[in-house]
Amino acid sequence: MKNKSNAKFPWQRYLPIVSCGLILALPAKQAISAQTQTTSCTAPASWFSGDPGIPEEVPNNGNDFCDFYQFTWQSFISLMSPYKSASTDSENNAENRNFSNTSDYPLYELGANGAPANSCDNTITGVTLKNALDKSGSFIHGEAGGGDVIFDQAGNIVYYDMRFSRNMCDDADKIKNATNFPGGTTELKTAWKVLTKTDNQADYLVWNNPQGAPANTTLGLIGFHFAIATPDHPEFIWATFEHNKNAPDCNKPATNTGWSFISESCSAALANSDNTSMSKCLNQAAPNGTLTGVPTEICRVYPHGTAADDWKAEENVSDIVSMNSSVHKQLTGDMSIFKNYFNVGAIWVSDITKDSSVNGDVSNQRGSLRLANTVAETTFQWVDTNPKTNDGFASNCFGCHGYAGTDTVKNKNTTSGLLSHIFDDIVVGMGQCVDVQAGPIYSQQDAVKKCKDGTSDAKGVCPNLGLTWNGQWSTTEEGVMSVCGCCK
């Protein structure tokens, strides 16, 4: 069964996700080329004289997509700006950048058994790098879609971590009782490859000897995914960035050599439309827990997360390409490293009073409707936006992070577990309980089933989050919604 963002109740949040290999012989009409698109969506020079700060709101210049891509790039530049003076030999060190300042963006921690750890204290005691091995040698997490893992062409596993804005700790009680997350709430996810002698470290933002990786390891940033809420966009604006050496576009590789996640032979097969060879080059990842060391062959199914028949596809791609070019031309000094990274795209909703999707219908979504990061959502790249054929699940950001519109009385977007997959864990990690919505509960017997025992098709809402029901429940709206008390 697929995980559906429009699931009525939280116990449907983590149903098993089917991860499929992605056939690379794509019909030409499915992808849209960015090469011939030009617009005047540009970055103001003021961003590059220092930290421009994360905007409090999306600019309202009447430029539709461009306003959001200006928000996206300004936020990225701010998150990547140095927060302390960096010496010459460490200017490309991730530990010197705003996003890695744990005072502002704590690391999301899990215990060795996968249970929530305290991410809000001043010490890092839990697991932060996913795809790490604990002392018993068991596998912690896979993040490349459906719990899978990926390996670069050197056979090294890819690592991930997650961070979030400090207000999710400091204002947890207020957020638990709110319908939506406050403006400025931020979640970050980063992807890293092991840098070897064949990599030019000067091309990457590097992280030396991170906790959780083998000793004397240097990682290079290859993917950066963020979600930022604003007052006008409580659904979060979702954006993703990649390193330009990750993988080529499936429909037209720019070159056959130098990629981190596809071999020269597979890239050549794409370029030559060699179906026999391409049958061996699928966007498949190793199942969770399988440490094969076999390189994963990856390509980008939808450049800039957009197909030719998507809503205003040409305008969307043109603005992304134009903004990428404008920013790259203006990056200098300790920010010049980010000329090697590009914004794949972003996604948001048009009408915040409405759900992000209903039964697979994405008509309320805007931007890159098929958004996916090749190294963070590898096996979720085949995004079907047609509600008649997608079985209710369009695997873009809102496919897994469902937003309930403000005119509904369904799931709260804070503690439902549908919009943010980590807030409940953050709260529980601090030793608090959290009220998780469970749909209508009509009796104590019904509460036991929905809060604790679950059904043959789904877990109870508390076990589904890796939590224990404390025996408490209450009705928040008669016949519509009740909550279960879930604790660590």
C-alpha cells in the first residue's frame, strides 16, 4: 500500500511505501528542456554584500514563480552564509555556516533503537547521521526514498542529517496547541558523499570528521532540502538543491563522465538511447539495511521537477534557470563554492484554505509539481500528477508531507504527523507527551484500537510514531476528531 498524503488519520502516515525502479527510456514529451528558456528572474545585488537573512514572507512583486524562487535562493544564501569568521583553510567547512549552527538549528537526534532522543538539549548523544551503523552493527535509517540507501561510483554510502529551527524546541507547547506552524519554522535535510582522492574538495562544501561517520572521513555536500513556513504559506515552501556533479538528466546527459552517481557506460546508454544497456541502469536503491557497496546508477527523471504539460511549465523552468544563472554570476569569496550547486525547484500551494492534495489531485499545488532530489528521493522520482492513474499518491513533497487547508477541521498541521514528520519526535524526545489526532473516537474500546492496537491494515497512532499510548484520549470535535496521548 502506498503512503497517501490525503490519508484521513495519522495511523496511515507510515504505511509501507512501494519503491520502484524507474525506467529511463522516457518519452521526449515528458521532460521539459531548460536550455532554451530565458526570463528576467534575477537576484538583487544586495544579497551578496553579507548575509541577506531569510525573508519573513515571499515577496509580492506580481511575478508569480519568480517571487518564490527569489525567496528560495535568498533563504539558501542566508543558510549557507558564514556565521563566524572562517580562516582560509576552512572557508568551505560546513561547520562555519549558518545552517550548521546548532544554537539556531539543532540536529535531529534518534536513539540507537530509532526512538526519539532529546534534540533540544545542549549535547548530541543520539544518532544524527542517517545510514550510520550503531555499535551492534545494525542499520539505522535509509533516506533515499522508501527507506532505501544509495552508493556513489566509488561504492561509498551516502549520509543524511536533519536540522530544524530552534522555535520547535522553545515554543513546543504553543505549537502543539496551534493549527499551523508559525512563520519562520524551518526544517532542513542534507545529503553528503564521502570525498576521496578522485574528488576535488574545492568543489564541495565539506564536513570534516562528522560524528557518526568513520574516523578521518571528509564528507561533501551533495543535496540540501529545506521547508520554511511563512505567515502566508503555513504549508511550508519546499525547495531542494543539488551539486552539479550528482547525476545527469535522464533524457539528455550533458556529458558521460565525471558524475558521482552514474557510470560512464550507463550515461552513454542514456545519450544513445541504448535500451539494452539502459535496462541495467535503473534508478534503484539498496533496500533498507542492505550494505552492498554496489554503485547506484541514478539520473534525473524530471529536470527542475517539471514535465512539459505541467501548469505553466515553461514559465516555471525559465524562472528557475534564470535565477540559478543570476545567483551564480554574483557569488564571490567564501560563497563562490555554491556556484557548484543549483536550485532544482520548489513547490507550494495556491490556496492555503484548501488541502495540498485530495485523492492525488495536485491542482492546488504550484511550482515544480514533480519535485524530487536525485540523492534524497532517488526512488520517488517518477511523480505521476494524474489523479486518475496515481492511485491517490503523487510522490512530490506534498505526497509525503500533506497539508490540511485552513478551512477544514481535519488534521492539525502541527501534531498530526502529516506535514512535519519530526515535530512529534522532537517533543517526545524532550520528555513530553503529544496529542496525536486519530479521527473520531466513540468509546474506550474504540480508543484502545485507534490509539494502541491498530487494525490489520495499520498500526495504532502511537505505535505508528514509535510511541506508547498513555491511556488518555479526548474528543476535540464531536464526531469529527479525537486525540490520543502518545509518549516515549
